[in-house]
Amino acid sequence: MHLNIPTLLFSLLPLTTAKSASQPISSLKSGVAPNLSHRQILSKRDVDPSTLYPAYNLSVPIDHFHNESMYEPHSSGTFNLRYFFDATFYKPGGPVIVLESGEDDATDRLPYLQKGIAHQLAEATGGIAVVLEHRYYGTSFPTPDLSTENLRFLTTQQALADTAFFARNVVFEGLEDEKLTAPHTPYIAYGGSYAGAFVAFLRKTYPDTYYGAISSSGVTKAIYDYWEYYEPVREYGPPDCILATQKLTNIVDNILLGKNNTKGLIKELKTAFGLQDVQYNDDFANVLSTGIGGWQGRNWDPAVNDPSFSQYCGNITANSTLYPTPANLTSTVKHLVAAGGYAPQSAILTTQMLNFISYVNITSVQPCIAGDQTTNECYTTHNTSFYALDDITQTWRSWPYQYCSQWGFLQTGSGVPKDQLPLISRTITLEYESIICRDAFNITTPSDTAIINAYGGYDISYDRLAFIDGEDDPWRGATPHAPEAKPRTSTTDMPFILIEGAVHHWDENGLFPNETTATLPPAPVAETQKDEAAFVTAWMAEWKAGTR
């Protein structure tokens, strides 16, 4: 069923694509990378930073580890590792601030040279700010295709070695007469999310090359079944929205997985949402998770913030139906609510379900139809022929290969404790989340998280290694600020800061001076960024005094 939503109502609810538990193939085809980080959105108020910072390349070895059997057959070749830099604030003796771009095209990180954390730290220290691309992302590809065999060089270990090689060998254009390589010049790394864990590992693995590092929302603990992704949402999200989501999800699960899972009832459920063409029940349930998945996209800067989570909650918690509703749909939903085990709460849940259906129709069904596709084509993750594609244009393969092989972080509903109602369907299982692992890479066993956790996991620490995390971040459970991690005391040498109310690496983006107001950035973010500038300045004072 496709609701006839008036155009005016559609225009009043501008929704951006939010995160879902698993990435539909249509998103992979369109180049939407299934990464951990939320990309900075370029506002019309900004000068496009790609026009300000030209790209450079450094030739680096494809294979740094000729004694490691996992990289056989070995390669003696090299490839171009792309980077960008800004030396506006450089003064002799200043550091090189390297912002690691992580599982993304480095051009998406350029706003941080312009007005974000790299800009701020360079200004505070008289340093050079750099955005360094990660191998197998952007334009930095070591191999002619992305076959599973050629992805063997895509490991965190090899990428760390790239980053160390960069610091020891780079020559910055216009500063050729300066000795700006490590260890002659202090290199300080910053990264957020995967890149946050990456720079923490970098500081510990190459301490003589990188003098310090700031790990923001750094997921240093690799977890295969990361069902805890939704725990901060459950804990810090609006209580009425969380409860409504839990009940609506439970209704869906009781139909898909319960005693009443007859084909007729499941078809009735899918048809009510306009998703009757979606073949697999797990794909159907995955579409329904999109709204709650928008939590990670929240940001303190209105120009960067993804409003989809708030709009989702506003829809499903309304006390009355927000859109024109056919009478037959109302009766269908009442039947579904009862079949899902919630007949005593039918009045409120029928309204919430109707608004949920309209939300899904506006954000998922109608855009799909407008693109001249069936909903199954839009939202399936089951397509072995697509996953077999591995030419160099299939750049979606990079991050899934990393999480399938070593990092994990499969976000399931099935892993939620049985005595707790999940926020996404229990049909979202490890089996479902790992379809891409099996079909794209023939990886049929759990990710080898032990390789990553050997760097230290929750307990990783080193002098001049800072951890900055968000209190409300869905990735907090994989950082040293996780509830399971040991408490620490923050010091100048080993900063340990939890940003109140923050989500994912909120310290990374910034504002121009004329954009700053009394409330932007919010006090917890502004104070953290000041602290970062202060402790990096203190680290530099130690360097210059020779007391490091």
C-alpha cells in the first residue's frame, strides 16, 4: 500500500538518510559508504575546502611486512597515498598535526582543516595541519582491483605503517628547506571513530614517530556482536520515543518470529508499510530500523546535524495521526497491534503505528518509487551477483572487508538480552549482518577481533595519548569510556575526557569566528576543544624543553 501523502506534508519533513543496521545494496551501489563516522556536511555558508587545499601524494610501500604470511604473495611495489595540508599557521619548531581520515575519502575531512580541530590545534601550536588518507579509500588504492585476494593488504597494521612512513618521509611543498620529518619534528595524530582507535594504536606502535595522539570516539575494543550500539540510545533518548520504538518493534517481531508468523499475517504487515515487495523478512525489518538509527547523525552544529532522529521521534510519539489515513488501514493496524500481543494498548499503539507507517512511507517507500525501483531493489541485502563485483570502482568493499575480517561491530537486535525489548528487530541477526562477509569475501567465520584487541582494547594507554568520548555516543561501548572499562583520572599527560551530552566525535568539527555564538559551540564542546589546545600546547612545551 502506498499512501497518497500531500506534497506539502512531504516538504515539511525534510529527512536525510539515517543509519540502518545493515547497508542495503542500493546504498552500496550509490556510493554511500557503510562506515562508522558521520560525514561533515558542507554548508552553503562555507567556501568549498577542496578549492583551498590541493591534493598531494606520497609514494609508500604496498607491503610493509614481508615476514608476515598473511600478506603472501608479497609485493615490492608502491602506491600513492593522498594527503592535504595547510601551513598557514606554521612557525619553525611547530608540530605537524595529522588528522587521519579513516574509512572515508579524505576530501570529506577537509572542513576540519578549514575550521575544525586540525585548524584549531595548528593555530594554537604554530603547526602544520594535515589530512591523511587511509589506504583503500578515496584515491589511495594499492591494487588494480578490489578482489578479496588484493584486499589482503587492507589491514590496520599496514595502514599504521603507512602513517609512520608518511611522517618519516614527507616533504611539504613550499617548505622543502625545513626538516619536517619525524623524529626531528613532533608529529601529533588525531582521529575520530575508527580513525580514533587507529591513532591510539599508532601512538603505542610507533611512539618514536608520533609524539602524541588524540583518540576521539576511538573504538579501541573490537566487538563482533555489537548489539550494545543501541544502548546509549535507549539510555539517553527521549523516554516516550524509546518506549514507543520498543513496543512497535516488539509487535513486528511477534508477527515475524512469534507463534502468529503465518504468511498471511506477515504479508499484511509488510503491505501496511508499503513494503510488500520486500522479499526477505530481515530486509523488511531493517528498513524499519532507519529512524532510530539516526541517533548517531546528531551534531551540535545545525549545519552538520542530521535531524532525522528527532523527526522520527516526533512522528511516532504524536498523540494523533499526522497524515491522512484510509479507514481500511486503521482497521488493519488495529488487527496487527492485537496480533502482535498488544490489544490492551491498541488505542495509543494504533496511532503510533499509523504515524510510523507514514514516516516509513515518506522516508523510504516514496523515494524508492520516485527512483523507479521496487522496494525490494531498494532495500535488499541479498544479492550474490552484486557482491561478486570487485573491480576498482566497487569502493564500497573496503570498510566491509575490514569489519568482516578483523573489526566486527555487527549491530544486531538478536543480541539484546531476552529480558529487554530491543530497539531494532531480533530478525537482525549475526547471520543477516554477515551476509556481505560471506557473499562478497567468502569470510564465513567471525571477525578476528583478537588481532585488533591485542593493541589494548579498553585498557590501551600511553603517555601523551588522549581519549575524548561522547557521553551519548552509540559507539561509547567500544571505547575506553565504556561502562565495562576501568575508570581513569584525566591528566595533562594522559587526558581522559567525556563530553556531556555529546554523540560521535563532537570535538572534531568547528565554526568560523563570526559563526560562534553564546551557545555554539555548546559549552561542553567548547571547553573540550580548549582543553585539547591546552594539553597539546603543554606537550609541545615538553618537547621544546627536551623533557619528553
